[in-house]
Amino acid sequence: MSPQEDREWLADLEALSRKKQEAFMDGIAAKLQRPRIREKPEHPYRGAPEFWERFNWTPEERIEHFTRNFQAAGGHVIHLSDMEQARQFIAGKASEMGAARILRQNLPSLNRLGLEAVLTGLKIDVWDGKKEADWRAIAAEADFGVVEADYAAAYTGSLVVMSSEDKGRSVSLLPTVLIAIIPVHRLKTRLGEIVKEFDEAGREGLPAGIHFISGPSRSADIENDLTIGVHGPGIVYALLVDQV
């Protein structure tokens, strides 16, 4: 074919494709018993509407709605006053569930938690990306993964965990049970408030990973047979702590 014949052949193909597209859309309109919409809808604003940007719950309402939404997804929420109560809760659950190994993030607040002092019979690993170790294997063997959430959103019942050298993503993804400590001042109303902060940080300020967690891992096959805990922790505790 000559270049001219190529162009004519492509033009014929495009015309045929557009004709089929028109017939397809006309058929949908006929079945809906309404005329074709040929004008694109107007978008008077970009992004979230102004009323949604202004929407905000009180701290008490955030706790109430987060608890309701997170529990609706199969998670557990416990509201505690301080880290001492958080330590007692984790120690109690470890004893109750017969945990043998715990993996936690390497954060100052979790260091002050003092799990090593109260769980003397357990092996407690602290994630440290600077050390040579098979951290994924350690995480997979851990009964509990303990993290501190960077944010949480009440409206969606989601907590946000970012990964870094001291906060490996496997800590929240591989252990059987996830325990997430959420400082109450990090609990926002809307997910958009959190995403906006990521946007403002710019590309260079983003972490290696940002993970949105709304309850335990849930998987369903083609027949909607729901299974919990296949691709992540099957039990998730969100500890809302007033003073961290």
C-alpha cells in the first residue's frame, strides 16, 4: 500500500468504528426509552464540593463514627486514656490468645510502651530496616503486629499506616493479629483531610508506602464465599488513645 492508501484505509476503519459506536449508544438509549445525551455534563467545581470541604465532626463524634464504621467492617475498637492502658490491653490479649511472638514498629512511642518488660516470656522483634534480617519471614511468623497509625478517618472507618525504614509495611500486613494504636488527635473526619496533607507534602515528601486499613483482611471468590484473613491479619484491634 502507498502512504495515501494507508491513510484512506485507516479513515475507513475509523468511520466504521464510529458508526458501530453510534448504533450501540442509540440502542442503549432506545432500551432506556429516552433520547441520547450528547452534551457533556457541567462540572461547576473541581474536586470535592465546598460543603464537603467544610464538613467536620467534633472529636466525640469522630470517635463515635470511627468506632461504628470500623466495627461494621469486622474490626474491634477500644478507647483508652493513655499508653499504660494500651500496654495492659496488649499484654492481656497476648496472654488470652497464647501469642508467642510480637513484631512492632521502631517508634519512640512504642519503645516507651515497654512491652518487653511485661511480656518477658514472648519473643518481641523491633523492625529495623538498617539491620540485616529476613523481616518478611519474621513478620509472617509473628502472632501480633503492633503499629502506630499515622492518621485515621472517622467517616470511612479507616486507619492509615505509612512505611519507612523503621516502619516496615509487613508489620501491618503479615502477622495474624494487627494492633494499631491511634492517637486521638490524629483522628480526622474525612479521608480527604488526610490525602490533602500527602498532596501538600509533594512527591519528594511521600513515604515508600501508604496503607489504608479498614478492618481485617476480607476475600471473596467468584461465588461470594467470604473468607477472613487470607491476605492479611484476620483480627484487627484499633486502640484509640487519648494521651500518647
